[in-house]
Amino acid sequence: MATPAPLLNHHHRPYAWPELDAETLDTGAVIAKGFCTPGQVETVNAQLDAYLAEHEGAADAATGSADYDRFLGHKTLRLHGLVEKIPATRALIGSPELIEWAERLLAPVASSVLMNAGELIQIQPGEPKQYPHRDSDSWIAVPVSEVPIIVNALVALDPCTLENGATYAAPNSWTWEPGRKPKPEDYARAVMEPGDALMFRGDIIHGGGENDSAERRRILSISYCAGWLRPVENSYLNINQALLSELPERLQGVLGYHMHDGLDIGGGLVGLYENGDPRRWLAELR
Ligand SMILES: O=C(O)CCC(=O)C(=O)O
Ligand SMILES: [Fe+2]
């Protein structure tokens, strides 16, 4: 008999955070049902639809590397700069629940976290399965260890199904020896309803699914990395200063406008502005 595919544990509101955290750290991935409300999903979708209709080509892969563009997907729309462009995402990217989850999981190695990327990932019909990867491969010189340096929440804005590209995720793969490749039976699929979130350590092997349906599969990927790492998305370049000064403090912090203080674990200060905390610069903006 074939080995049954692993399943992802589902958590319901009110979330039992200690268990959710422990499972994310251990198996690597859980599904938080109803992470955002139907109203939030509807508003984010409406703002995305309006933005994409007005900005043709803005969400196409254009890294200058043919291999990397293939990884991002030629039939996948990806949009950064969401805090600026899609106002309804601010409450998600700056969500105290998500930020605190990331802070707890990364706490042994990082006293603060940054938004690594806030990204629309919309897989269009005909897109093949994405190359399986660890998000932590962005910093390939850092070995995978007990404590993740990146966590990611994929928030479903459409139903995510086996047909339209539900994410593949290999539970426990953060414990695998380097070079081990997942077999089909190693994968769970993140089948979700709009508003659900796949919450995972970014060092498990995963990837977007093939879209064999006639519908798009739209999610937001909201990832947070250690406050001393360089995030994948350079968000400094796409938030205007007038907006920045109006954002909640927590969101300013994960966007990089707070100093990272690693002194408690014998580390240093990172992200200084004029020898001090960039909060001073923020205060001058007001
Ligand atoms: O689209 C997905 O389901 C996952 C995408 C992903 O893992 C990535 O682009 O890093
Ligand atoms: Fe990924």
C-alpha cells in the first residue's frame, strides 16, 4: 500500500498559540483556519484587482536571471510594495498576531524581526509546479538549524485546491540531511479556504503547486526574517515618507525603521541611523 501523504494540522480561533508555535517549530507547518475575515479578503482582493487592472506588467517576473524568473513563474503574478499599493494589506503585514508569532519563533537567534517580503503570489492557469525550495535558501551560507531565521504565512485570498496550485510542503524537512530531495509522498498540500493561512518555518522544503484549473490561485505571502538579515524585498524603496510616518509603530518596525538590538545575546546593533535608532528619524518626519 502507498504511504499516505502527510497532513497539516489545522488550528481554529481562538488559536492556542503555544501549541501552534510548537507545531510550527516541530513539523514545520500548520494551517490557521479563518486567519482573516471574509471582509478583509474581499477588500484586499478588490484593491488588488483595481491595482492589477491599472498596472499591466507590474506583477511579471523581471529579475534579469532567466532561471530565477522561471522559479518565480512566467504565469505567476507577483507584486511587492503592498504596504504602499494595497492599503488593506497593512493590517495583515503589520498584524500583531503574525509579528509576535514570528518574534517568538525566531527569539533564540533574533531579538527583532523584519518583513522579509509581503508578496502577492497569483498562480495563473497553466503554470507548472514551482521548483521545491527552502525560503532560507536566499541566504544559502547560513546552515539550517533548530531555530529558523525566516517564517512565512501564506494567506489564501482564493480557494487553494489540488487543481489550482495549493502549496506543496514537506513536513519535518528542516531536519533532513543536506541534499535530501522530497519524494511525492513526502508532501502535504495546503488546501485552504479564503482567509486561511499556511504558517510555516521558511526552512522546510515547499513550493507553489501546478495550476491545472481554469482559475487563478491568489495568496499573499507574508514572511518575516531575523532582524539582522537583509530581506528579499527592498521595501525602503517603495514606501513614501508621508505614508511611513502614518503607519502603526509595529509596521514601521518590521519595515526596517527600528534598530535591531542584539546586545542581550552578545550581538550588536544593526540598522543604525546616524549612530542611533532610526526612530529618531521617524520622529523628525512628523
Ligand atoms: O505560491 C506558493 O504556494 C508558494 C510560493 C513560494 O514558496 C515562493 O515563491 O517562495
Ligand atoms: Fe517559498
